Amino acid sequence: MALASALSEPTGRTVPSSTARSIEGFMHGLAPHWHARWAWENYELTILALARQFGLRRICEIGGGRDPLFTAEEARGHGLDLIVNDIDAGELALTPAGLRTAHFDIAGDLREPDAVRGGYDLMVSRMVFEHVHDVERAWTNIHALLAPGGVALAFFPTLWAPVFALNHILPESASRAIVHALYPARRDGGGDPKFPALYDWCRGSRARLAPMLQRAGFSDIHVQPFWGHDYFKRMPGLREIDHAFNAGAARIGWDFVTTHAYVVVRKAGG
Ligand SMILES: C[S@@+](CC[C@H](N)C(=O)[O-])C[C@H]1O[C@@H](n2cnc3c(N)ncnc32)[C@H](O)[C@@H]1O
């Protein structure tokens, strides 16, 4: 890991820091593993490292709803001013106490009073973009909502990983039934509901995403592809075949079949 130094956060984990000036250089310095497990395990740490590296304090979590990144206390402990966005007022009603909320559609017209142009240094999202109806519009809005020099990170599942392709192709009622059978907590009224997935622009290929992100206003762009998932962890045989497929795809960089991606962009200026 080509990191200049490492700093400890209150949890005892290590927040990497680097001397990189571009998003590309910063992400390269983190040396992400190819498996998507790295993306899940290092999401918070990557955000803290970005905040530290680029001096970002006002953070908006898009689609944070009932399950935001940090509690109010944790955000304060990290020196962050966290505001939780969601399109769904019902989700925001479940946001833990003490956190500020902002009710607007990230792919809407930004006319809602809660959408403050230039108001955020860092905008992040986890498992949200696959549900957004117009992702190019969302990125254009993110560009407008970021302050100059601001950074955005979106972590989402991608097509055409076979598991997500199936979710995409099956009618919503069928994919919902499968998810509810496998994960009871995701049944209606459970603590982790299933939202319809659209997968607009949810790809792990830089070549595919960069022109769209440039149209949205960004030039400092990084797309980090990941392969692999844990859906088959209780299915011996299928699990090994799937792992071999993903490991092989990662080895040759076949980004048509990524399972997840981080898209990280920085607005010019600042
Ligand atoms: C699968 S949940 C993810 C919640 C949380 N980020 C997590 O990782 O557990 C997706 C969330 O995105 C929100 N969402 C979907 N479309 C949105 C949009 N266009 N603008 C803002 N939030 C949106 C949903 O209401 C929901 O709370």
C-alpha cells in the first residue's frame, strides 16, 4: 500500500492518508483488493481518508435513510458535519436521533428547500444508485450540490454480474420473493426493506462511465471495479465455481461482469 502515513481513528482502526492530489492517485494509494468484500469493509475508512486528504467537513449521505453511515456522536468524533438525505420521508423519519436530514430526490429538479447548491464538501452513497431513475441527472445534481473542490463517492452493485443481472431481468415480484426467502429481515415491515432496483448507469467500467461523468461536469474521476459477492456462501459447489469465475474476471480486468463499483469524483476548484 503506497500510503505516506497511517492515522488511528477512535475505533482503533487505521485511517489511511496519502499525499495524492488527484482522486485517481488517492484511490491508487489505497490499493483496493479485487473482491467486493474490500469495498464493504473499507467504505467508511475510505470516506474518512477522503475527508482527511482533501479537507472535507460538510458531508451529505445520499439515500442514508434509516441506516446512515455514522451516528451524530460518531460524526462529531470524526470532525464531520453529517446530513442525511433521502427521497422517502418515511425513511428519514427513521434516521437516528441527533442527525440532520434533507428530504429531496437526488435525481430531481433540486427545487426542494433542503437541496442546497454548493452546500456540501463530500457526498457519499451506499447501495442507492441502483434505485435511482436517472443516474446521469443525479451526477449532474451532485456537481451542483458540491462546493468547489468537493468530492463524491458512490458505492453500488453493477451489471452484468450474473446475480444482479437476474435481479434486473426478473419481474420485481419474483426477485422480491427470492430476496424475502433468503433474507427474512428484508420482508415488508422488517428492518432492511428491498427497494426496486433499476441499475441505470450501474456499471464497473471506466470507459463506459467517464463520458457520462464528464457531461455531469467532472474531470477528476476514478472508477474502482470489484468482483465477487457472498450470496452463494451457503451453497458449496456453486460458491467455488462462482468464486473461480470472479477471480478469473478480476485477473484479466473483465469489467463487463463486475459485481460492484466505487465511483469517486472531485469537482474542480477549491
Ligand atoms: C437500499 S437503501 C440503502 C440505505 C443505506 N444507504 C444503506 O446502505 O443501508 C436505498 C435508499 O436510497 C433511497 N433512495 C432511492 N432513490 C433515491 C433518490 N432518487 N434520492 C434520494 N434517495 C433515494 C431509498 O429511499 C432508500 O432509503
